[in-house]
Amino acid sequence: MTPQQGSGTVLIIRGARLEGGDAADLRIEDGVIAEVGHGLSAPGASVADADGLIALPGLVDLHTHLREPGYEASETVLTGSRAAAAGGYAAVFAMPNTSPVADTAGVVEQELALGEAAGYVHVQPIGAVTVGQRGERLAELGAMADSRARVRVFSDDGFCVWDPLIMRRALEYVKAFDGVIAQHAQDPRLTEGAQLNEGAVSAELGLAGWPAVAEESIIARDVLLAEHVGSRLHVCHLSTAGSVDIVRWAKKRGVHVTAEVTPHHLLLTDELARGYDARFKVNPPLRREEDVQAVREGLADGTIDIVATDHAPHPAEAKACEWQAAANGMVGLESALRVVHQAMVETGLLEWADVARVMSRTPARIGRLDGYGTPLEPGAPASLVLYDPSATGPFTAADLRGRSVNSPYLGRELPGSVRWTIHRGAVTVRDGELQELGA
Amino acid sequence: MRHLLDTKTLAREDALRILDVAEDMADTQQREMKKLPALRGKTVVNLFFEDSTRTRISFEAAAKRLSADVINFSAKGSSLSKGESLQDTAQTLQAMGADAVVIRHGASGAPRTLATSGWISAGVVNAGDGTHEHPTQALLDAFTIRKRRFGADSRGRDLEGLRVTIVGDILHSRVARSNVWLLDTLGAEVTLVAPPTLVPQDVSAWPVRVLYDLDDALAEGADALMMLRIQLERMNAAYFPTEREYSRRWGLDPRRLTSLGADSIVLHPGPMNRGLEISAEAADSARSTVLDQVTNGVSVRMAALYLLLAGERDADDREDVR
């Protein structure tokens, strides 16, 4: 766990609407919320005027790519942590597709230490399910679980654990330490060379199709496996209407399945691919309008448990090229809350308290991450974000704080603005400005 | 005309203008002295990331007959095969002063990326991109159909009411896509005939009818029948079981050839697989327009290059180069 920061200093947050409800003051001291009330004051305290701002528990991202070790030209733990803080995050789960792959206790402990050194957010490593993410042999899941990184989420993200026997064994094995398998659901045979959602747009553009069924068939198989062995399954970046139906059905049966949706699948469609602008190339691909509506409804009715960014930084040259040659992925940490605001809150599908649930409380719970996603109450760790819902403006490169700029939102109007982010008492964003830590 | 990237967004009047200018170009090609001075001093680059001798020499002949300087830039043995990016290649061509870039690329959308990236100010002509479009092929096909139908009276006419049937691998065919959009724009009725595996999964937005049975399609009659090349490696990806079965169900064999109406013509974009999608009898029959298509291809490409390069560009068309 990250050491407590900001000890000795006192911060009064004045007049924040707690999870969008009634306004209150918060006194933060020694890294915890010391008091919640009205008219709070403390000698020598600094004051954050939060009039009109919404306070949410610090956001928790269950699906981030930090690229270090191995791909530091795209992102490092430090730069990704800064991007996370800028977006209102207090914790991110780092996917294991680094080089070397995070498939041993040594690599996950290195990742953890890099996060602690950066200090902006808690970096919680995710371990690979199989050695080298090759889908053939289980990695030493227990060693990663017992390591200082206390890994509870395992994923071969980027690759599907396609072999049904390996998937079954992984689901069973992690029960020993209350782990969960986070599956990247993609049948590899049905998606060979796939470039874009298979449908009317791919037909016209002449891009090889990525059919919805390649996702849905794996999710259907996996929920049945999870039911059979009584294990926890988490579905990464669910993107189709059919997937929502399958998860809804599985939950009715009592299967221990949770699911995430990305901000971009809540807002963007495959129509954006028409100009062959590779900023819109992502895996799973942007889907149809019907799918966007279905994942929104799924998130609203609880079928989908959380929003996770799938923040995937890439260097400029990996996107400034022909579509087929371009890398999959988009950065998303800095824009996620604003996109959820637009797609879910402005549409009336979620209240702010629900946003706290799907972007902080539940992701922390799925990942078994203690001390995050906790309520804004006395005694809780002081990790929170103060968000101005009335702000408007285009999303620009100045909003990006990581090393890469492959955002699909550049130039797009998005509501809201992250004004303050506080991680265990340490102010990482102050009045809209990312702070320099450790100076 | 700033670029020629696709037929999907090509307006009817622009398509007819290209076809009519191509008629003028074709007339000049009947003369002993075929060369025109129209593009003297202009530089046309043939940027071919995929091998395609037929298309490249057609563009090369077109540019040379308009007196343009031609630079052929092919992938093999050049920096392109050493991993140079499209951006660096484009900027190199810009620095050399290319006025038009004719691009053939294996990736769908590469011509649009080239045209819209800001890397280059030259006009871009799509000479075939992946499985997306091949607009000059569709234009030469339309020119050929019109010429066979209306002869010397072709100018200004569209293809209203003509029935065109396209047979073969629609899924992977840029020729089919460009023809679907252009033929529809020109008023023709388009029918696609293919194994269900070789039709895109969702063609609900296409202005076509899709049939799986070639004999049913032929029984309804067609003014023009376009046979697409089948690539044999498709067999290995389970699109169809064997060459023999494909040929039997979707090939233009002598029996089907004789069932065609008196005025029906047979097109093929080449190169042909004789005995597979088209029989020798069909390829060599009087209905076949295969060689006309090659000849007309030069005229149509002359027209496209001429309209891209000879006219004054609108002020709006001038784009800053990053």
C-alpha cells in the first residue's frame, strides 16, 4: 500500500457536494478525512473553495496500460500516473502486457515500486494469466498473489485466454487467494486481421471485420465456465449489445461475473472510422449506435458494473499512418470522467452517486483493493476528486498529461473539469493544475 | 477536382465529366501523333506499394501521352520495402515537387490518409487501396459499357436503366465496391452474385441486389456481366471448397455464355483466371470487352490526370502543408 502522504498538513474543502448530493465541508488531516460537517475550520489549514464542485471518492481504474517496463516511448509509470491524477484517479490497475510481461512476482513488485516512487496514484499491478501471455501455461499466479504487490486480478489483456481448458483452470486456481480472471474476450480465429467492427461501415470501407460474435461467444463460454467451477470472472471492455444480454442472463443465474465498459464505447461509434483516422482504431473496435445505447443501458441497470479506461498510449508514428498499420488503442485517463458525464449523467442514466459507484467503489471491490473507493466519511482515506460539472469546452492536447496524445476526443466538446485530485491526503491536482510531487 | 479517392463520394456530374473528357482523350488516341502537351512540366509519381504492372503502365502511358514527367516509385528494392513510413515517403515526394501522386496500396484508406494528412500538396489518385476502392477501374468499366451501348453517341449519357451483374469475390474486391457506387450514381441497376462467404456481412446500405445463384441471375437478363478475379488462396480460408466447385457454380462457362442476351457484354478487370471464373470461350468471344477495357483505361486515366492537373485549382483547394 502507498505510504500516507500529506501528513502534517490540514486541508479544508469548503462546500463540496458529496457524490452530487448536499454540500458539506471536509477536513483532511494526516491523509484521512478527519471530519465532515459545516463551517469547519482549523488553524493554519489551507482551504479549497469547492462551491459548486462535486466530490467523488478518488477514481479507480481497473484497466490501464502504463507501458513500463519496455515501452517507455509511449508511457512510463510516472507519466501514466500523472495522466491518472489529472483525470481524477487515485488508483490504477496496470495491465501486464509490458516487456518483460508481468507474469512473475519480480515484475509485479517492480511495477508496484515504480508506482510508489511516482506517488500520484496507487499503481496496482495485474498479473498475466499465462506465461508471456501466450495462453499455453499458467503463470505463477500464487507467487504474484503472495508478493508485496498482492495481485488479485489476472489478465492476458490484449490476448484472449482462448483455450477453454486453460481458462477453466485459471478460474479455478485463483479461488485459492480470492483472485479474479479479467478476460479480453476475443475469439482469435474469428478476428484474424480484423480492423473494424464488422458491419455496414467495414463493408463500405473495405476493412476486415471484427464481428460482435467473436466477443460474445467467448463471454458466453466464460460465464458458463465460471458457473461450473464457482469462480469469479471479470469481462474486460465489453462492447456489444449481445454481450450485455449474455452478462445480464448470467447474472440472473447467479454467476459471479462482473463487467466493464470503456468511456469510448459509451460515446463513439464505428462511423468515426470513415476518414481512416487511426486515432479511432481500438480493440475491441468502436461499434454501432445500437451497441452504444445497449452498453449505456447495461451500465445504468447494473448489468455492467464499472467503467474502465483501457488507457492505451502509443507514440505518434503508431497512429500517423495507414489504418491497417496503426496500433490499436486510445489514451483515456484524462477524459474518462468527462465522457461518463456526457454519456451517462447528462443523459439522465446515472446520478453522481452512481458515478462514484462505477468509477471508484466497485472497481476497487472487484480488484480487492483495500483503502480505495471508500465513502467520503470521517476516518476514510482522503482520496477524492473535486469536479466542476458546469465547465464546458473542447478537449485539447493541453488536457493530456501522459506521454502520448492518441486521444479520440481532441477537438470534441466535453462537459466538466477536474479541479482537485487528492490521493491519500496528497494534493495531486490543485485548482486544475497538476502538481509536482516530491519537489 | 482536387483528388480522386473513391467513387462513393464522386458526384454524377463529376463522373460524367471524367467520362466525357475520356471520350475526347480517346479521340486523340486515334491519331498517329498520340501525345498532347497538356501536362508539360507537371510531375506525376506512380507510388506503388503493391505490384501491379497493368495498372502502373496504364497510368504511365496516360501521363506520358499528356507530356507529364513520370516517376515510378515501387516498393520492391526501394526504401518502402525497408520500413519507411507513408509519411516519410509522402514528404520526400513533396520535396521533389510532385504535382500528382498515383498511389496503389495494400491498406484500405491509404490514399485518403495521404490526401488528408497535410504531408503533401499534390493531388492524389487512388489506383487501388486494399479491399476498399479502385475508382479509375470503375470509371473505365462505365466508359466501356457506355461505349458499347451508345458508340459515337456516348457523350453526356449516363447508364440509366442498364442492368449490370457483378460476379465473384465481392468481399475482397475494390473493383466491385467502386463499381457499385459509380454504377448506382449513373443510374444502372446492380446485381451482385457470389458465394455467401464472399459477400460482406452487412450490405444493407449498398444499392444492390444480392443473389447466390448465377443461373437465376442470368435468367433475369443482364446488359453487362462483370466477372471478378478469384484468388486461389481464398480456398484455404474456407471461403469455398474447391476451384472446381467454384467454377461450376459461379464461373462463366460456355453453356452460360450462350444463354446471354444478344447485346449482353462480358467485362473482366484482368488478369483473368481462364477456366476458373471465366472460360476461354467467354474471354475470347465477341461479347468480351477485356481488351477494350485496357485501351479505355488509358483514356480514362488521361482524363483523370488532366482534370486533376490542368485546370485551375480553386482557392479553397489550396491547403497548407505541414
